[in-house]
Amino acid sequence: MKDKLINNQLKLITTFVVIVGIGIIIKNSNIHFPGNFEGYEPKQPIAFSHQLHAGEMTIPCMYCHFGAEDSKHAGIPPANVCMNCHEFVNNNTNENKIAEKLGRKVEVSPEINKIYESFGTSEKNYEDKSPTEWVKIHNLPDFVFFSHKPHINAGIDCEKCHGDVASMTRVKQVNDLSMGWCLDCHRQDHESLNNTKERKSQLQDCATCHY
Amino acid sequence: MSDKIKNYYTSFEDSCSSDDCSCTDLPPVAEVEKTSGFTRRSFLKTAGFSFGALFVACTQAPVKKAIPFLIQPEEILPGKAIWYASTSNACEAGCAVHVKNRDGRPIKLEGNPEHPLNQGGLCSQCQASLIELYDSKRILHPLLNGEKSDWQTVDNKIIEKLKNSDKEIVLLTNTVSSPSSENIIGKFKRKYKNISHVQMDEYSYSAILDAHEKNYGKRFIPKYQFDKADLIVSIDADFLGTWISPIQFTKDFQKNRKLDSKNISKLIHIESHMSLTGAKADERIVLSPSEIIKFTKELDKGIQGELTENKYASKIANLLKHNKGKSLVVSGINDVRVQLLVNRINKKLGNINKTLNHKEVSKQYAGSDKDVKVFIEKINNGKIEGVIIAGVNPVYSLPNGKELSKKIKLLKLSVSITDNHNETSECCKIVAPDRHYLESWNDNEIVLGLLSMTQPVLQPFGKNRSLRMSINSWLGKSGNERDLIRNYWRGIFTSKVKTTQTFTRFWNNLVHDGFVKIKPISLKLNAFNDNRPQININKPKGLEYILYRTPQLAFGQHAENPWLQELPDPITKITWDNYVSISPEISKKYKLEKGDVIKIKSGNNTVQLPVFLQPGQQKNTISIALGYGRQGTERFHEIGPNWLEKKPTVEKGIPVGKSVSHFISENINFTGNITSIIKTGKTWNLAMTQTFDSLINPINTSPAIMPKRPFVQETTFKSYKKDPTSGKHHGHPVTTMWKDDHKYKGHHWGMALDISACTGCSSCVVSCQVENNVPVVGKDEVLRKRDMHWLRLDRYYSGKGENVDVSFQAMMCQHCDNAPCEPVCPVLATVHSTEGLNEQIYNRCVGTRFCANNCPYKVRRFNWFEYAREDVMENMVLNPDVTVRSRGVMEKCSMCIQRIQEARFEAKKNGKSIQDGDIQLACQQSCPADAIVFGDLNDPKSKISKLVNSGRHYKVLEELNVRPTVGYLTQVRNREEDSNKGNHHG
């Protein structure tokens, strides 16, 4: 009788340990529920480094992603925005300095060259021109409406959702972009809500995002 | 039956629906083999689940690409709409539009509120013309003998024929109101001497033009100013629905119908079938077509001070005499004699240049029946060598179209300039594809002194080219359309505009605003030349017919438009068909019922059509809609969801409805006499929407003592002036079981619909459809009561016999504060917002349809299918801000939540709150009668709050205590009788 009881207790404890163990493993692994792409870090066609541009060079986010203030999409910068700088900068600064010291011609970085190539090899050949096809990282389902416009205008920092992009060489999705995660913010009071009729309760309406 | 246990069945199709059913025994349940342990079945179950789970968990999500512009134009921001001002060429009325462009494609058309003609309103046809741009069956390459060709070959062929012609070549077009086109056609005629230009309008207004020529020496249509008339007598002119420029007229008409002013205008309408104007009329006189002509003659007698025996005529003549200079008599009959009489009446009443503007005259229609007749005679006599047909479809719209098509086929040169295959293009050797107006440049002088601009809003889809550019290349020139128009205006702008501004400025303003006022040419009219026509009409013995246009299909120009085909006729509520409207008297005489197919004979012409019993129809007149039976509508065979029991909207190779163009008389008169009516014995299903969506309790489901529900509440102008609440139904005391604990602290959105203003034009229905990605379902689905319109227009009749009143009530989700749909949803997919909106959350919905069952207004729509979205081209019209609903999901009016959100974001950006008028819903924006008002009920200064407190405001089914936030304003008619008598008091 006693053996049986201990046996049962042992069984229970083992099951508990196994379940918790599996839970911990899943939590720390890359396995996600379908639809959750936390940690998504795809390879991009140009090895563009946010760490260099946003971090070292401290270029403001909205310089390139200028749509965020007035549109649903923050936007991927068109090649002509890249060319504002890269018309003059065609290689890494260090390489440039070394080249200057040695007095040799600066070689064009193969990654930056991809921007030049997108404009076509010759000026007249339109067929040749093709914009870079970036891989989209932050995706939302079709039944969710998200607009950057109100968030930026409310003074929400880009880092709040996108993480510390300035330290990322390759951009990675750091949040799970789930509804619960959205609501974590929408439940909080924010200074931008003080002046308007819109209270935070409105931000929890279903149709704030779903329509 | 009574001594047995009750039978339960799920539908009438079950065998148990009859009384003598004896199938009480249930079929035996198959015995399940009982086994213990892990069986084969449970293994399969477990394995299936695990494999499924593994499969779902391990599939990789598709990689999505984000492709930016290479060089982004400064004004374009992905995800943000740009609006372009343009002019609609969907019909000749030339309403000004704002085109909403998202990411390079136009997705919505809205009226330009600053334009003096349509003043922000837009009709259903124009709204729907957007989808024709994305029509995958459009002709995008020139065709030579039906085969794909290129412009060079085609142009060479045409130029060669033009050069070597010895006989006349006719350029047959619709009305050309573009000054630059007129100029280039002039050049064309000068270069090729054999060219002659004939203008025709598919629905002819020639009689008005001809009558004015006889009276004043110039062919013109005056500008009718319904806003300045206190008394309008309309003799079969459906000016609120189809006649000349209905949106402009509706806007103007409403200006003199403001109930807070001392007087409102009175509309007397004389007609033989029920039209939109007849539905709106304060007094509607029902006469047969021949009686109407007689009546006009008598009315003229009465006005001129002669004796008249007709009691209506003498009464109306007296009324008109009391309103000299403030009255307006119009007639839609295409008979010069009638139009001469109308001109005489208006002259005598002193209405010229008061309610009838003879200075800024309309250039919308200039076609001449006489010229067309001469053209037909010439082509029959072999005097013509070639035709170039643009913008019209004479083979379909002329009564002798069939013979014409045979003659065209014999010609050496036959060119059709059209953007779609039609009857005329089929018999032409060369088809030169035209551009959609959203792809092309155009300038229109719609009314003298008002220049409207059309500009392209996207790159053309194919190698099509407008008439102007075609003529340009036949003149041997090249260039682009913009420069052509721009250079034309550069040359003449100093003579047209007074200001000292530079041309670039003038042009930029013109393109930016969409229109500009220019100096009108002086018409130099002759003094009134009185011309009293002789009219002798014998009353016909048998029945008469009248052919009319519906506001949705007009004369078939837009027959290939699925949105318009599925838009229910505002009066009959029938979709996807035309039919013979008959009076109950005719139905009794010939023993006809709804859906019986009859054969109508008039002279040598016959047509077989189903019958529909129409209240308010003249007892000896039948009416048939024009614009059906168009070639090209065979395509709708495929429309609608594909499933096992699908029935096609039309049989393979058969067009929608039947054409009755051959019933038009030789003088282009739309009336005539019926020789015989024969019952064929066949029946036809008419897909009607109101039979199932109406709020009236069906007789077989409700007890007879059930009180009639006052959906439409009506009063007269006199009573309204005494008491603004007159005509309103006295409310029942309602006991509520709901606590009043939901306070709307921020905004509380609400809507009010003015039944008195609504003309039933249905423009809101299409506007809503475009804005909210509402699918088209096809005739079979409509018959199964599964139409998807979020906004429907209920039509209610009152009165008996010929004297029937019509009221329209736009019905959509009422956003009830105590919404009955909400507590029954098991998954909380329909919930209430903090701003008083009833929200439908598609991704939560599991499709139980309990909510639709519990909705007293029957406004919820269920996605029974994944509605056809295979046509990639047509999908470009979808609004990216609104979810495309999938199968098994309930949907309904969201009060254009995407527009509310957009206004909220914009206000936030500017650091303000949303102001009254910032949000314009799709239906509200397009309404030409300004009958829809939306706003914040919590703002006491808002327009909506004022209307709610105006006394006229009531709510439908108020006794249910669902407390809708959508309200209605009573119907007010300007007539003598007291409407309070028959009202139900609770």
C-alpha cells in the first residue's frame, strides 16, 4: 500500500519535472507557436549594417524611414536616399583612410556597389534598373491594421517595438508582435493621451486594430 | 397529428413537413463494434493529429519581400493615399471627381465638393466605373479583322483608306464637349475632305435641342435651375434619376427643400411608370404616354389663358400662374412638339433666365436624331464608304441596329473606337481601343464657361489610345496627349481668361482643381419665335408601352459592370434582369403573375420578358428598362461562388436581360402601342432583394393582430411647420432590463438619415461596396438571399392603385447601444467599442450566425463562400485598409471605421481632437441629396446633435429598446392633406 503511494507520488513528480523541463527547453529554444516569428533574422540582399549607420554614424531612424510620420508604412528607403551619402562614400572609412595613407585608389565596397548596380549599368537602359528586393522582417497578419503614423506622432520610440536596432548588424525581430504584446502598451497611460478625447480605453477597442 | 408526438425537422425540404407524415421511427444507428485498448482507429487519430501538428509547426512561413522605389517621386509615399482632381467621363454629365490613389492604383472615386455642377455628389454609375479600369476583358491592343495587331499597321490602313476615298466617310461620335477634340476634329475634316462628323447620344435629347433651335435659332439645352424654382412641373422627366445631369439636379433640387426655410419647392411629376422623380414627387399624376402629350397640350392652353377641360391641367396651370418667374416646367419626352409646348409655357411664365439659364447653357448633349437619320439613309443607299465610330454603340442603341450592322460590315472602312467589345465593334473591321478616363487626358466644357479637366492617375494598362490621339496620328502627327491639350489651351487661353496670370499658372490651377471658370461664348439667341405645334393624338385602343432607363444601367453603357448589375433597382429591387412592369389591372386581365414570361408584340417587334407587378404603374401602360441584353454580359455566366448547387447567373452565351432597343420608334420616341400580349407559359425567377430583407413581418410568420411597425414616418410641410414632431409615431413606454452603465465619455458616433431628402439613387450602396471590399455574388446567390451589400436601400410603398407614395430608407447596421447581436456571440466576435460602435472582429468570428439571427434590422451578412477573387486585375480595386473577409465570417457596416481611424491619426498628428466634419463616411460623401449626416453625438455643436434634437428624429423599431445610434428624419412632403390621420398611436 505504502509502496503504491510512493510510486504514485514519484510518477507525479516525474511528470511535473518532465513537463516543466520541456517548457523551459521550448522557452529557450527557437521553437515558436505558428505565427510567432520572434528572433527572425533573415539574410538581406545587401549586407547593410544598422549598427554602422544608426549606431556609429547616429543617422536618425526617420532620415531613411521617412514614411513613419505620415503613413501606415515606415518604408524602406529608396535607392535615391542611399545615394544622398553614397554618392560620395563608397567604402568603409577605415579602408578609405588606409588607402589615402598609401596613396592608392579607393576600391568600391562590393556591398555599396549593389546600390550603384540597381540603377542599371548604362543610363539609357531602363530594363536594367531594378530596386533591391529586401526581405521583410516584421510581418503582421492581414486582419490586423497597423499604422506607424499615430505611434510616431504619440512620441513612441522606435526601439520600443523594434529593439535596439542601433546595435544590430543584421536586423532581428526582437518582439513576438502578438496581440498580448501590443496590449501591454495599449493598457498603459501615456502622456500623448492627455490632451485628446481619446482615452486609453479606446486603445483597447477591438476595432482599433481589427477592421 | 395531434395525438402523436411532435415531429421535429430542420427544414421544409425534410419529408416531415407534411401533416400526414408518419416517419416517427428514426433510422437504426449503426452498431459500433466495441473493442478495448489501442485500436486501429485510435492509432490513426493520434497519428493524424501528431503529423498535423508537426506539419503546422514545422512549415516555414513564406518569405515576404519589401521592394522600395529606386527613385521615389517626392509626392508619393507608400501607404498614403494621394488624391487627384479629375472629371468623370463615365457618362456625358461630366461630374467632377477626386480620385483616391493608393500605391499607384485608383481605389475610390468621390465627387469634387467645389465643382459647381455635381457639388460633391456622385452617381452609382460613376462610382462603379472604377472597376471597368481593371476589367481583364478590356481590349488593350488594336484589332484588325478580329486579330491582334499593332498601331502602325492599323494606322497605315486607315490613312490609306482616308486618302483614297471617293465617297463620304462618317465620323460618328457621342457628344464632343471637349474644345481641343472639337479643334482636332476640325483639322481632321479639313485634311480629309470626305469626312463628315455626326454626333449622337445613345439616349437622345434631340427634341429639346431641336425645339430650342426652332424657338431661339440655336441648338442648346438650357441650364435648368431647380434651386431657384418654387414650383417644378416635370412631364415625364426623371431629373432626379436619369435625365440629363441627375446629380447636379438633385443637389440643386435639395437647395430649395431646406425645411428650416419659410417655403420649400413643390414638385409635381407626371408619368406612366414609377421613376425616382415620381417617388420623390409631392404630387404624382399618373397618365399613359399618349395622355401625357394631350395633357401638355391642355396645360399650354391653360397657361395661355384658353379654356381647358382637363381638370389636372387647369389646376396645375393655375398653380403655375401663381408662381410666374419662380416655376419650371421640364419634359423628358423626346418629341419636338412637346418640347415646343414646354418652351412656350416657360416663356409665357417668364421663367427664362430666372429658372432656365440661357447663358451658361449645357453642352452635355448635342446629338441630333435628324443627322443620325440622314446617316442611316446614306448608308442604306450606299453613299458612304466608311465609318469611324467612337464613344457610341449605334448597333445596340438604334432601333434598326441589326440592319445597320449588316451595312457596316459591307463598308470598305469601318473603325470602332471603344474600350470593350460591343455590338458595334463586332461588325467593324478595325477596333482601335480607347482609354479609360482614368488613364487619359481630356478637357471638357460641360457647361458654357466651365472648363473641367481629366488627368490620368496611372499608367495605361495596354496600348490603347483615345479618339483625340487616334485622329492626331491619322493627321500624320505624333506627340503626347497632355502636350496636345496643353498647347491648344496655350494658344487660346488669353482670350478665355481675364486674369493676368501666366499660362503655366493657369494650367497648374486647372489640373490641380480639376476645373476653372472661363469666359463663355455669347450665344446670340434670336428673339422668341413662337411656334405652336399641331398635336392630334387619338387615344389608342389597346395598351401602351414606355421604355425607360434605370439609374444603375442607363442605356447599357455600363452593362458589363458587375457592381451595377448587382445593384438592386431602386424601385423594384430586382437585380440581374430586366422585366415588364405591369399594373395590377393588366395582371388581372391577362391572368399574369410575377415571373410569368410574356411575349409582347408591337408591329413587327417582339420580345419575351418576365412580368413584374409594379404598384403605381399606369393601368394601361407597361414599362421595360433599356440597357439590358448587351453583348458582353455573357461573361457573367462565371460570376459568383463555385459550389455543387451553383446555378449560373446567365446561361452560357446568353446576355443579362433582353434588349428592347428595337421597340424605340423611328423618330427615336421611347413610347408606342402594344399589338398583343401572349402568355408563353414559361416562368422566370426574378432575383429581388426586398422580399427577404424587408423589415415587414411576413404574413405567414406573424399573427394578423401584430401592429404595423412605423418604419417610415411621414408628415406634410404645413404640419411640420406647426409642429416639428408631427407625423412621428408616439413611442411605447419601454421597460429596460439593462443598467445604464455604459457611458461614452469620449466620442459617441451616430448617424442620421433624412428620408425626406433621400431620392433613392443608390449611389451610397455602390460607394459602400467600393470602400469596404464588398463582393459580388451573382443572381443565384441573390435568389438564395445571400446578397452582401452592407448598406441596402429599403423601399416602402404606401397608398393604393395608381396613387402610390414611395419612401426610401437606407438600412445598415444601426450600431445599437443595447445591441442584440452582442450577447449571443459565443466567441465575443461582435463587441461594443468605447465610442458606441458595434464592432465585428473577423479573426474571432467562427460563423455561428447567431448574431444575424438576433439582429432585428437584418443587416448582417455572412460569407458563405470564399468569393471569387481569382481575377488579379479586378483585385487591384480592393481597399488595402479594409480586410478582405474569408469564408465563414460574419460582416456588416463598420461605420467606415477605417475613415474614423484615419481622421483620428491625422488629428493626432496636428495635436487636435477630431472636429465635426473631419470624418466623411463613404455613403455620406457620395450622397447627392446630403441625406446622410455622421458625427459625434457627445458634441452638442455638431450637425448630428442638432438633427437629433430637431424633432424630426426617430429611430426604427424603437420599441425593442435596442437603442440604435443611427436615426432617421421624418419624410416631409409638400402637399395639402394631413398625414397625421392614419398614424398608429401606441
